Amino acid sequence: MGEREAVMNTRLREFLFPTLKPQFFLRVILIALCAYLFFGHVLTPFVCRGKSMEPTYHDGSFNFIWKGKYWFSEPRRQDVVTVRLAGEHVVYLKRVVAFAGETVEFKEGVLFIDGHALQEPYVNGPCNWNLSPRKVEPGQVYIVGDNRSMPMEQHDFGQTSERRIVGAPLW
Amino acid sequence: MKRNRVLAALGILLGLWGLWYFFPTRERQVRRQFKSLAAWASKDGEEGSIASLQVAREARDYFSDPCQWTAESYHLAGNVSINEITQYVFATRTRMDRLSVKFYDLVVDFTPEGQARVTATVRIVGAGKGGDALNETGELRCTLAKEDGRWLLKTVILVQVLKK
């Protein structure tokens, strides 16, 4: 066995079976802390439950919430965002369609913002939703899911505080 | 000598765990109550009518009589008696095959009068006997008061997170 090979073997053994020195524990704590901060506050993994965002996001699909998305910018129309409830363990995944002061209306499945039909290429399937015009209140955004083939009564959508937006899906 | 020290450290740890477990703080008592409420409200598999009724009658372990309910999204507001809650729970359990109730993100604080204020996300998933699926998520704001050693729900508000 060559000297180089012996060194490699030692390194491999040290990697697989590390000596329990204080440096090792410090490294483990640092890695755990970084993972907690990164995956807890920057890029949080989540599993999509429900069909309200079909066909863009499927029931059971995996993704990350990118929480830095709106640190320096505001949500734009047709952005998909995550909206918190009491906390961030369960969030709504919806699309922003209107902002404060705008009027939202559904006519035979077509979404109208301030009287103009919004082009929504992400919506598939038949839709017959009808919703009388309503104005989005100050500090609120209007969010809707992409799946408009489900009955309107079973679909959670509406205006919510923009402060509830916690990020956007990574892809 | 070294062995004695290890045993002493273990004894201290066990004592601390015992204090933590058997003498919970008010906040932990409230959190435990919600955990117990979730387990009580959930149902997994077949359950006879008598068993459903027995479970439903345990509503008084969780709700004050009367309990004030508000759900703006459903245009509901008013006081509900413990008998009405029992009937509702019984009807729901007989109609559902499977029911899972979970609470997330509990934030507990206390008023100067000693009542607990809790904000939480509730997620209810289930399947009815006719095959219909139930999938509801909402934000709750509740008030609990300690009655006869138990934290009971006095008010329950279903927050309207999305307003159509």
C-alpha cells in the first residue's frame, strides 16, 4: 500500500468514524444551526395539499417557500404566493390577481379587473364562476387558485392582508 | 467516584424532567388541552353509535357551557350550549368514516384576569360515509378559562383570512 493510499484511508476513516472531540461537536452544532436558519427562515420545504392550484401545482407535489422573494420588492399581478394563517406551518398557495383599490369580478368564469378581462393562460378546464364586483380594500391583495373547474363555493379565495404573504414557491 | 457523579447527574436530569412533566406551566397545560382536543375530535375507522355518543358526551371536558362561537365566513355568531355541541359532535361522528383534526402554530398568552388567549391554525381532513371528502383549513382565535381544574373553551372565533 502506497503512502498516498494510506493517507486517504485515514482521512476516510476519520470522516466516517470521527473522534468525538469538542471541534466535532462544535461543527455538528454549527451545521444544525445553519440548516435550521436556512430551511426554517429562508427556503422552507413544503408539500402541496389540495387541488386548488391545479394544473400549475399538483396535490402531493414538493417545493420550497422562497421567503426572500418579497424582502425588497412587492408582489406583482399573477405571482404565485404563499399566505400564512396563524403561523407558517400551514399556508395557502394562491395567485395574486388584484391589488388595493381595484375591482374584482367573475363573469361566466372570466376574471375581470376594473372591468377588463384578465388573460390567464394558467387556467385550464371549464369555469362558470360568477361573482359580483367588489373592491379590494387598502392593505389587501386579492388571491385566487388556478383550478377554476371546481365549484366556487369549495374554492378558498378572496382578499387578504398583504402582510400575510410570506414568500413564493421556488419553482 | 466517577460512577457516582454520572448517577447523580442522571438523577438530577430525571428530577428536572419529572418537574417539567408533572408540574406543567399554564401555557403547557393549555397546549396539552389542544392536543387532547385534537385526539378527541379525530376518528379513525368504524365506530358504533353508542361509542360515538360516549365520545360526544366528553365535549364538556373541552367546552364551557355556553361557548360563544363566531364564524364570519359562514355568517354564524352566538352562544352554543354544551348539549348542542354534544349533538353536533355526535352527528358529525356518525356521518364521517374518518376524521383528522390537527392544530398548528399555537400561540398562547394570558389576560390579566387569568384567561388564556390562543391563536392557532386548524386543519380538518376527513371522509364521509358517502365517499365525500372534507378538507378544511382555518385560523382560530380562542379564549379559555380554567374551570374545575380544566382549561375550557369559552369563545371560538374562526378568522376570515380570505374574504370573497
